[in-house]
Amino acid sequence: MNRQTLALSIEQELLEEAHAVAVRRHTSVNEMVRQFLKQIVRQERKRLEAWHDVKKLLDKPQVRLGQALPGRERLHER
């Protein structure tokens, strides 16, 4: 997969803390950002797929509603 370079502006303190986390995890800030973005994209895909499924159900419900049931008085007529 082709990779693109991304310029990112963040606070120096945040970058320093992120770098420290990356060192502890034996990775890089770049890889952590890449994994974070992958996770966000995956979650959004799942959310959109679920919404698409719900929308299909709302647009064409699979349940048919019949006529209303007779009232109590009608059921107990003699």
C-alpha cells in the first residue's frame, strides 16, 4: 500500500509525552498515530454498516401489522 506523508501540528509537550509512550511500547509515534487512525476508520465503517442495516429495516419493515384486535366488549358479546 502506498504511504503518504502527513504534516501534523501538535503541542510540544504532547509530542514529548507521546514519544515517551512510544518508547515504552517499543514503537514510534508515527506507528501509534497510524494504528489510532486505523481504529477510528474501522469503527466508523462498522457504525455506517450498522446504520445502513437499520435504515433498511426502517424503510421496509419485515413485520406486517394486521387489523386491530376486537375490543373487550366485542369479545364478550353473547
